[in-house]
Amino acid sequence: MRMDTSTDQPSASLPRYPQSYWLVSADIPAFGKLTADLSVDVAIVGGGITGITLAYLLAKEGKRVALLEAGKILTGTTGHTTAKVTAQHGLIYDELIQTLGEEKARLYYDANREALQFVRETVSGLGIACDWTEEDAYVYAAEEKNVKKIDREWKAYGKLGIPGRREDRIPLPAGARAAVVMDGQARFHPTAYLARLVSAFTASGGLVFEETTGRTVEHGSPFSKVVTEDGYRVTCRDVVSCSHFPFYGAGGFYFARMYVERSYALGISRTKEYPGGMYLSADDPVRSIRSVSYNGEDLLIIGGERHKTGQGICTFKHYEALEAFARETFGPAEIRYRWSAQDYTTLDKIPYVGRPVKGERNAYIATGYRKWGMTNSAAAALLLKDLILGVRNRYEKLYAPSRFHADPDVKTFLSLNADVAKHLAGGKLEWNRKEPEEVGPDEGAVVEVRGRRAGAYREPDGTLHLLDTTCTHMGCEVEWNAGERTWDCPCHGSRFSFRGEVLDGPAKKPLKAITAPTS
């Protein structure tokens, strides 16, 4: 399905502009750009939860580490999460048993259970004020047809020894007919937690550079060099890509081995007593519910409405669907925040963490968390730390980026790339012939300029931005995302600002600017 490029505005009850609660409610430190060549033990590219956690762990081991972030730390997917710290990743364990077997399914659970424990101990050990709250996690079915899925997942819990229970109802008025519950999980304020880890990292001599884009790696032995967009070189023994989408290792064809989805969240004032617990529906569309209490503010976080990036209805409609669900379930309340996230999913739904498919010995990647980055990121950081230190880790093969399983990988691979082919061809042919002057203030649309497809966005002050809509990754045509004011690629998920800057890869180059035609 092609993206509806309607310029509809949000309903009056929704905030006009997206804003993540996690980013505005915590003090996040700021750092300068890299302005000279540098030598360290380890260079980490990507200032989200994985990169920061790994940097913190390696600094504790005495490593000199540089953390490079293309924008501002924590402003990517980490700052747009629902922040559930849980090994309950939807109805995943029955599926993993069926496709990969009990042994790998149990390893996946163990890795995430240990990650949860690591975060718990870190919060306690550093005394971090981050709304850490122990909660049970529920996956519930409101539709009768999905009750069997709940029952199969509960049987999987039994096979894998996962503590939990099966319930006929949940404490929320969401019409649940059945639920599977994982005991002893948690929620927290992710940026408050990570800001403290950054402080501990820099206090140990760690270096952080913002507005510093890692462009390529000059692999060598024993040392490699990360080359930044500004031409500076960071010499290191080990280099790690924690940049959401790997910025090196093209031989792994990660763009063809993952798919990318958008999902949405609202921060709503909590006006009634909340019974506790974290909830996720097994129905479609997905609904996620949790509470937060931080610095005197009590909110409900309502999430869901996933779709492939660059594909689907006008994105404001997803926020409005969440708003309708929230009002139906919890009654009228003020919507304080709205935000969205981008997440990659691998062919077998287990992240790619470790050495690239075709890479040097001392290069590593971490990607593909399937919306469950809070524990998967900690598991990834713990694994990468061991690989860098030469310590044996029992999860290395499970997460290895070089793995390939005939079932389900082949079927998913063919489906993903058939979808790419459809959008690659369709984007060249299917678009509305609209003139740039028809685009109003704070509106974006696909337009025609000199007989060719172009993208237009007019700022509230009247400034018009015209761009070539051909994605700089592999030539698909990007679509306008009205809810976020971005240009999104329906093929591999690259995203660009209305000025054309790269926001999310795999694209590395910006969209080309077009000169407005003169009358």
C-alpha cells in the first residue's frame, strides 16, 4: 500500500508537532563535535542505548573509548521508545520454538532475562532516579480468534521454564478474553537512566562527540580508522556500529535482510488510579499500555499502530486511532505528547549482533531489535563487550549476523524483496501532478517540477523547500510523512528531513535540492 500524502492536519486535541516525553523530561548532557584526529582503543558509532551501554561497560574494563553520534545522543529510537524493560517481546517464544527450536528460544529468553537483571543492578548500583518500577508484563487477546495464540504462548513458557501465568482477564477495561503474564519485569525512564551512564562513562575518561557522522571504516590490522564526514580519522583497535542501521559491512546486505516499521505513541495525563502492569495486545492493530511517574508528572503511555516505513495511510491517522482507543478505554484526558519510532526486524526476529557477515576481525555491529530495544540493547552490549575482550559468550552464535535459517529466513527474504520491487517500480509511475504553489504553509506533498517528480514542503513562514524524491540509497521514491514532516522511503526505510538531510539509513547522502521554477 502506498503512503497517502494528504496534508491533513492533526485533530485539535493532538499536539501539532511531535515531541517525545523522554526527551523533554530529563536533563541530557551535550557534547561538541570531533575537530581533530584521535586514537583510542574502541570507537563506537551511535549514541543510543546500545552504544552508551557498551561504552560504559568497556570504560569500566579500562578501555579508552570514543562514542561518535551523528546528531545528539539519545534522540534516535532510544528517545522514542515505550521503555518496557522486559523479556516478554510479544508472542515470540512459541514462534521461536517452531522456527528455531527450544534450545535457541531458551537462549533468547536467557539473554534478555540477564539483560533485565543487568539494568536492574545498574540502576541500584549507581542510584539512578529513573522511575524504575517492577511490573508484570501482559500480552492479552481481546478477539476470540487470538485466544489460541495466547494458549500456545503459555505452553511455550512451560517448555522454556519462564515464570508466569495464564489469565482469563486483565486489570484494565480493554475487553481481554485471555492473557499470558511474565512475572517480575520492569519499566523505567530511559533517558534519565542513560544520562547517568553517560556521566559515569565520561568520568572514567570516556569521550563523546556529537554532530559527528561516521562515514566509512578503513579496516586494518592491528588498527582500523573510522573516517568521519568532516574527514577526521579515529584510529582504534575495535570499531562498533550501534547506529540503528550498520554504517559499514555492506557485504552483509542488511537492507535486504531486515524490514523497517514505524510505530506511534501518546503521552496522556493520568486522571484515574492505574492498577499497575504493562500491557500489549495480541490483536491487530497492536495496543501498548504502561504508566510513568517522574518528577511529579503522571502519564499513561499508549502505543501501537505499526506499519512499514513510507507505506500506509496519512500518519496523523495513526495518532488519532491511538487517541480514540485511549478515550474509549480510560476516558477523556489531555494528550500531552506524541511521538513515533523506527525499528528494524531481522528475518528470524532475533537481532544481528557481532562481527559483520564480511568484515574484519575487530569490527562489530548491533541492529534489528524489533521494537524491544531496552533488553535487547543491554544483551547486545554485554555480548559485544565479551567479544571485544576475548571472553567466551554463550549467545555469540544465536545473535551472529552471518547466520541464516532456511525456515523462516527464505520465505521472509523473498517477501521483503518482492515488496521492495513493487515500490521501486510503482513510485516511478504513481504520483499526483500537483504544482508547488498549491502547497500551503506547514504542508508537504509530491509535486511536479519541470515534468519530473519532486517533493515540496512549505514552512509556516512561507519558505518553500523542493527536493528530488529519489532516495539516495537504491533509487526508490520517498513519500511525505505529514505527522513527522519527513520524507520516508518505502523500500528500505531511509528517512530524510524536509530539507533533505539523512535522519535514518541505510541512505548516507541527502536528497538533492531542486531550484524552484521561475514564472
